[in-house]
Amino acid sequence: MNGDNISRAIETVWRMEAPRLVAGLVRMVRDISLAEELAQEALVGALQSWPKSGVPDNPGAWLMTSAKRCAIDYFRHNAMVARKLPEIAHATPTDASAAPDPEALLDAGSGDDLLNLMFVACHPALSPEAQSALTLRLIGGLSTNEIARAFLVSEATMAQRIVRAKRTLAEAGERFAFPNSAERQARLGSVLGVLYLIFNEGYSATTGQDWMRPQLCEEAMRMGRILAQMVPDQSEVHGLVALMELQASRFAARHGADGTPILLAEQNRARWDRTLIGRGLAGVDRARAESLHPGSYSLQAAIAACHARAALSCGNRLERDCPTLRPIGTNQSRPRY
């Protein structure tokens, strides 16, 4: 593999693995900024090593192992400094919860690190805008410039927003672990909102050469399914997952061979993913079973289910299949793509 191919491979691997890498390191070192620095050190190691040795069979594991070694070196260095300089030792926390032992955490799990980090990013001390920006940065893997474009603000403004969000979490003494039941319930709405934001960024990307980024959509659906397993009695969780799956079922039919977008009414429905449709329809039923008063995600999923069931995208068929949706207006509720 030549140098250009190696560079592209590293870029692709980094785009895919960076969120999981940072999430795992946050659990380990309990500091978002430090976790990002350690992940960057692992990337530098890959840039130096892989052109000579080739891309490893499991590049994500290679990066995580490298980053954990950097973390161990970091804490060992701090411990050595603390021993040699009493005044620093006096100011250095000695409580085990404040000074984690990274070696003891090498094989320790804490559920799904990405999902845990999402609940952390949705801390109530942060504004909704900061929650979304931080989640897109940490979980979605978007650059600061990409997030700024999604929010229609300058890159400098978004960079300051993300830095302030990290500082707020540090000042709040946030526990980087899966929250308890009360905390989870309080943050659930925010988590669902940022999940859907990540999905939408993949469904209609705000930047880049591709107008869709299916990887982001798949990650949002994956985390949504995990969340549904953790809180199975929450109808809106099932509604959101169903909505994402039904929307994602149309990926293959949303564009032509030349990349031109295809409107919903003109799509070849034979190309729709029947497996995702089946999962989505089951999710709609599950959301309905969990609550007699559906929320916004469950209602949107019900509308998407009508399109998934319909043989033709026409108003009469939609009204016949979903008569309860008639007051909403089929033209307004029909997605374009």
C-alpha cells in the first residue's frame, strides 16, 4: 500500500474510531480534554507506525491500546512528580475516585461508553445548544467547522461554545459513568434530541462531498437501540428508533447513479430496505403499546410507517392506510426524500 493509500486509510479509520476511542478514554481518565489529547497521541503514533508496518487487522483496538499506554504514562508521570515535589503532592488529589488507576481499568467495562458519554454531554448544566454541539463533536465525530456550519455560526463561536461546555462539565464535577435512574430520566429528552440531530446530520449532511453520511445514521440507530434496551418502558425511545429505521430504509433509493436526489414519489420502492422497514414497524407498535399518548417522535414514526406500508406515495392511499393522520395533512407530513 503506497503512502497516499495509507493516509486515506488512516483518515477513514480515524473518522470511524475516534468517537469510541474518546468515549473509552473519558471513562478511564474522567476528563474530556485529556481524553481527546490522548486520542490525538494515538493518532500520531499511527501516522508514524502504519506507513512502515501497514494498517493493523484491528485498527480500532490498536489505537485504543496505544492511547491507554499514553494514559498510563501520563498518570505515572504525575505520580512521580507528586512524590518528588511535596508541594505538588499536597495539591494533588489522593482520593481513588479523583485519581483513577488506568492499569486497573484496562479491561474494565462500563456498559456502552459512547452512550455513557452522551448522557454526560447532556448534563443539565449545559444549554441545549451546548449539549448538541458537544455530542456532535464527541459522539458524531464532526469537526468544529462542520458543527459550526450545521448551526449556522462561525467556527470561532462554535469552538468557544465547545470549550465552555467542557469547562462547565469539569466545574460541575460530572461523574463519567452511566447516570442513575433519576438522572437518566431527567436527561432522556436531551439525549433523544441529540440522537436525532446526529441522525439528521447523516441523513442530509451539511458539509462534505457526500450529501449523505450513512455511518452517522447507523451510529445514531445503534445507540438508540442500546438505549431502548436500557429503558424499555419509554415509548419515545422506541418511537425515535422506529423513525430513524424507517427513514434509513430509503437510503438506496434516495439518489440516482449520478448522485442526483430522488423525490419520495419517484423512488423505486423495491430498493427500500425491507429489514429496516420491518424493524421500524415493530418499533411503532412497541411505542404505541407503551403509551396511549404518543409524543412527537412516535407520531413522526407513525407517519413514516404509512409511507413504508403504501404501495404508492399518493394521498388517497395514505389516508386509507392511516386515517388517524388525516387531520395532520398528508402533504405537510410527507418527507421529500
